[in-house]
Amino acid sequence: MNLIAFLLRCGLATLLLLPAVSPAHASGERELVARINAYRANPDTCRTTGGAPSSLVLRANLQLPAGYSGGLREGLRRSGYQAAAVRAIRLTGPQTPDAAFAMLIAGYCQALLDSQYSDIGISHTAERWQVVLARPLLDTHLADPRATAQTLLGQVNAARAKPRLCGRIHFAAARPLAWSPALAAAALGHSRAMAEGGYFSHQDRNGTTPYARARAEGYRGRQVGENIAAGHGSPAAAMAGWLASPGHCANLMNPVFTQVGAGYQTAPDAQVGIYWTMLFGAP
């Protein structure tokens, strides 16, 4: 009789379903997170600038094994978390959440209060703790492409509403752009192609240009300009990157353009995580 059959006969099969992490450990992790969040709300023993950071959210896919020593970002990516910013803190010695918290405050108070981090993962054995602080690469609001499109349109028009220096070229304020479904479809298609093909270029694998892609989607304007970006986890980050680049900034501010369309595609298996394309058109 094998072990499983024996356990079934004895009514002990539920023993096989015990979780790998004991309830005491899980409780200890939650207790430590609560202590850290209380400290972030009222940091009385660590000098910081600015207001109190928001509470950290405990994420299961940030709970790497306490003894994990591999590449941090790669380990998190395998667990389904793409990090824009991440830091791991390893402690040896504390046996309780209180003792672990005291050690964190003594040596890592600035990291605990860093407002760039929004998520946390904690794992531990008897005397070894690993605390992972992170911020996800992708903005949670990216799940709504329509809202993202409206955000991008608002941001590009806000940028055009002010005079701007793009590199050494001065641009006066320009009139707002109108959204073009044809340009948006071409932009989305190129973002998808880059994400699926793992490349970053204005020409696709077939050598097709931005103008040709726009024409294929039905755009009949006489001129097209294109901005692309990778690795920016939000519309605001993509826009900031374009404005900081003289060539991309010039596209954004060009008074000849009257229409715009944009699209993004996430790439969970890629290092950059996301691709953006914005197309500008002139009638």
C-alpha cells in the first residue's frame, strides 16, 4: 500500500495539503508590514524630506525565498513582477517581527521611508528575513487603453500649449492636436510589432516606414512623424522622456502637425516591459 492510500484509509490525507509557509510565518510577515507602514506614516526616528510616503502593499510575487541570492529583477520577473525600482534587504539574527523591525530601523530607515516604493514582499525562516521593496514598472491604470489614449492626448496638448526649447530649437506654443483613429491604429500596430518581435526601431521587420503604416490604416495626410519609447510604465513617463529628447520634442511641438494617435503594448517577457508609439499627422 502506498503512502497516499494509507493516509486516505486513516483519514489523514489532509496532512498533504499543509501550506509550505507556516501560519506563524505568514502572520509574522503581515505583522512586520504593519509595523513598517505605521513607521512610514509617522517616521519619528529618521530624518526625511517631504511628506509621509503611502502605505506599502504586501505582494505575494515579491516574496522571494529568504536565502535567495540570484538576480533580483530576473527573479521577480519570473514570479510575475516587473520592477521599475527595487531593493532587497536581508537580515540575519532576528527571530520575531519586533526584532526584525528594530534591525530595519537601525540600519535601513531611509529605505523604509523611500516614497518611490509602493509594494513590499517579506519572507523568512527562523532567523533569516528578506524584505523586498519595489515599484512596478507598469502603471495599474494601463489596463484601460481608452483612458490612456485620452491621457496622452491631454498631455501632448498641454505640452504644446507652452513655448518650449527642444535642444537648441525654440518652438512657440502650438495649437492643440485632434485625435486620429487611423494614426492610433497604426501606432498600436507598431507597438505590438515591437513587443512581439523584440526590437526597437521606426522601421518594422519588413522595412515599413511610419508613413506607410499610417497609409495602410487609412490615413491620407501628406506628412507623418513618429515618436517611440520603451520601458516607460505610464503615459506621463513616456511623455517626459519624449520632451527630454530634442528630436521627439520637436515632433511634439511641430506646428505643421494637426492630428495625433498613440498606442502601447506590454511585453511581460521583455526587459523593457512595454513599448509606446505616437504618430503625428499633417493634412
